[in-house]
Amino acid sequence: GENVEQHPSTLSVQEGDSAVIKCTYSDSASNYFPWYKQELGKRPQLIIDIRSNVGEKKDQRIAVTLNKTAKHFSLHITETQPEDSAVYFCAASRGYTGFQKLVFGTGTRLLVSP
Amino acid sequence: SAVISQKPSRDICQRGTSLTIQCQVDSQVTMMFWYRQQPGQSLTLIATANQGSEATYESGFVIDKFPISRPNLTFSTLTVSNLSPEDSSIYLCSATGTLNTEAFFGQGTRLTVV
């Protein structure tokens, strides 16, 4: 079955810096790669996703890149703000949407210091 | 976007008893899933709740321990049976809408077994 590895487990940056979180997956049939943000005590919320027919996607300060050949994808956050502090999870699934089950990475705790 | 209501939000249960968690979605959805999240850990899929048929369980999870119902397109329940302290965790319901969209999450149920 699918296995998703995520690094780093913890990331501390200064406000205004960039943050990069990387994930690798094992199932070459995976086609959908969402990123979720989970604040303490709250539900995971989708912040951006990418499908296998696209190499990069951007939404304001957030971008995701996908390298299907190498089976890895990354989350890039620019101009970080204290409210970006949270745990971020990558995930992978077959199919092009959340219709298929999601396999999650281990999570990255991002701390943005003012 | 779909709104998912999950209850109870938390409970403290005696070992050997059972807890049933309810998940209600405000619109018809295609797929519903149940996840477990240990504090500070990632999300692990328990099963896919199939409407009108038996749930599909992931490796390591069995129907006798985690019976699931999904009587219609907007409602599902997860029961955690014969509770032990190892079952203390957060249980999350997830659903994907019919319009080929992302997976949404309920707010979670924090279960403590004493």
C-alpha cells in the first residue's frame, strides 16, 4: 500500500522567512496530493492540492510542486506570518480527488516567530 | 463546501464499554471515511463507510472492534467497542462531496478511556 514520508517533523522560522515541507510517496498510481493545516485542537483544513497532470500550483503565499518521476511533492510558504504556525500534513491518494482514501504523512509542526 | 458535524466532541468512558460517534453532513456526499489521530500524531484511516453495505476496513482494524454504519448519504456512525486505554485518541469523520471536491473533516471526537 501507499506510504508517505514527510520532512522535517519540526520547522522553526522567523516571520517573513520562507518555509518548505517535503513529502515522498511510494505508490506510482497516486494522482492526488492535498496539503492540510491543523491548528491545535481543530480539524484539518485543506490549504492547497495538486493533481498529477500539473507540476506546480500557487495560491497567494502558498505553492505546491510535484515531481512524479521522483515521487515527491513539496509545500512552499513565503512571507510566513505567526498565524501560519500549525501542523501541516501532506497526503496522497489514487484518483484525482478526495474520492479515494487519503494516506497522510507524519506531519510537520511549523512555528513562526515574530 | 460540505459542513460536517460530529458528536460527541469529547467523552470519558470506562474500559469495557463502547462509544458511538455520529457524523452528519449537511449535503449529500459520495465518500465517508473514519480516521484516528493519536495526540500529536498523524491521521490513520480506520475504514471507508459505504452507503448501504459493509464498511471497508484498513489493515489492523476489524469490524468487531470498530463497527460502522452508513444508512444514507449524509450520516454515518463509528462505534469503538470494548474500550481499553489504548483506544484513547481523537476520531475524525471525513467526507467528499458529490461535485468532485476535496475531503472535509469533522471537528473530531476526543475519547479518553479510564
